[in-house]
Amino acid sequence: MLFDTHVHLNAEQFEEDLEEVIGRAKDAGVEKMVVVGFDRPTINKAMELVETYDFLYASVGWHPVDAIDMTEEDLKWIEELSAHPKVVALGEMGLDYHWDKSPKDIQKEVFRKQIRLAKKVKLPIVIHNREATQDIVDILKEENAGEVGGIMHCFSGSAETAKECIDMNFYISLGGPVTFKNAKKPKEVAVEVPMDRLLIETDCPYLAPHPNRGKRNEPAYVKLVAEQIAELKGMEFEEVAKKTTENAKKLFGIN
Ligand SMILES: [Zn+2]
Ligand SMILES: [Zn+2]
């Protein structure tokens, strides 16, 4: 049994063949998935999907790249959705300094607002970080985000930063990059992070693991991530699958 904690089955890349993609996920042993919405259309689609499929859950929030587009009404809407029984987290939220569509100060403001909302509605948060590790860690500390905790999604930082995040009540989620041959840091993180703090994800359709690198990613490939972690940790695959699934269920409050 596997739990893919971060999928974008709500992306247009899956419009044509969603049923087949879900079928392959089931065949690969993927028991549950969290569909992440990050703007108006993807949040709407995520909610539609979780109403349709019992094994799908939603995380709703506003992506830092598009922070400049988030209105007060959007934040209110996210708050309303947070009461839905299948909304298990808020996000993805965070900082992304790779793209400059939204200025840094606006990204930080929108990130802080969402952390405060998560604390108000008592849901864990899903953190997106690209080239902004120190600012993310600082804001999580300043906002006391450990009160709700959450996930450092597709974690790409160092083992030291991972430890700092774990100390703040966050889980470390590894995706496709841990399988890349030249990915030194994610492999070190996989070795160092204790099993009770580790999660797995695909972030599909992005970041497909080896040997599918560069192709469209899909939830079935989360198995490749778990296999790589098992190899790095010198554990059985089944053990990694079981423990990461338990961790995800505990964090999201799913039985
Ligand atoms: Zn992300
Ligand atoms: Zn994502």
C-alpha cells in the first residue's frame, strides 16, 4: 500500500486519460492520494475529483508563483473549503524565487496569510519551496507554523535543513528527484530523515522519477520513489510503503 501525498490529477495533462492513470496507480498499490489545488481552476477541479473518488483527498491553497493574483475573496473561499471533510491540508503555499511573476514581498505576505488561516482552521500546511529555503524557515518560525505542522513537499534542501524542519513539526516528502543519479542532497536526506518523518509523493505531472525522467509523471511512479528510499535506507520496500502510508494518514487525519 502506497500513499502519494502530492498529485496534480487536476492538471490539464490528465484530462484525456484520467481513468487509465488512476487504474495504473491502483495496480501499482497506490491506496490514497492528495490532489493539490493552487489557484482557482485547480482548486475547483480538485474539489470535483474528491467528490467523485473516495480514495482522493484535497489540499487547497495559493501557489507563490501566482501570489500576486490572490484576493481576499480567494482567501475567504479557501477558508470555506477547509471545512469540507475531504480537505485535509492547506497549500501548496510558500515561496518560489525561481520565477519573478510575483514580487518577493507579496509572496511572503500571501504565505503568512495562509499560515495564519491554517492555524485558525487547524489544518496542516503543504510547503512549496524553490530557491527560498532560508526565508521559508524564517517565516515558519516567526509564524509559529509548527502549531499545525505539515509537509515540506518535494524537499530539495540539505539534511541539516530537513532536521530543522522536522524540529518544527514538519514531515519531509521526497519525490522523483531522489531517484536521479546526480541528486546527492535528496539521497542524503533519504538516508538521514527518520522513518517516522518521511513521506513520498510524485508531484505529477511534473518531476517523473528515473527511468521516466522528462516524461509525464503519474501516481503509479510513486512506487519508484519508495523503492529508491528502501534501497538507500537498506530497508524492505514493504516497510517503507507501510510506514510512509501510516505517516500520511496520521498527518492528514485519515483512517
Ligand atoms: Zn510545488
Ligand atoms: Zn505541486
